[in-house]
Amino acid sequence: VAAGDELDEVALAVIDKMFEGERSWLGILTGEGAPPPDSLRVVVERAHPELELEVNDGGQPHYPLLLVVE
């Protein structure tokens, strides 16, 4: 769990926790009304250059981001 004022910072904190084990792929689904994912993509790629990253518009109404790891 993470909290904060900046979506990118909070998302990265959650992603860092999710990748404590061996993972190689991250999917990000942006929700309805979410800010453009460009800055989040850059932050994640800098912090985890080893990951395969996929970002898609999920369009979900209640959550700005859904994160999926594999």
C-alpha cells in the first residue's frame, strides 16, 4: 500500500513492492480520466530498465491505474 499526492510516485512505490520477487513484465491499464501515462512510463523505465512494459488504455471508471505483473 502506498499513498501520496503524485500518481507517478505512488505507482512507482507500489510497483517497487510488486517486483520484490522475480518478475519480468508489467502491464499498466490507465483508467477513465487518468492523466496521460507518458511520465509514468519514463519513471518506471528508469527505475526498472529490465522490465518489459506495456501500457494500455483500460478505460476503467473507478481506478486511475490497474497494475498487472508477470
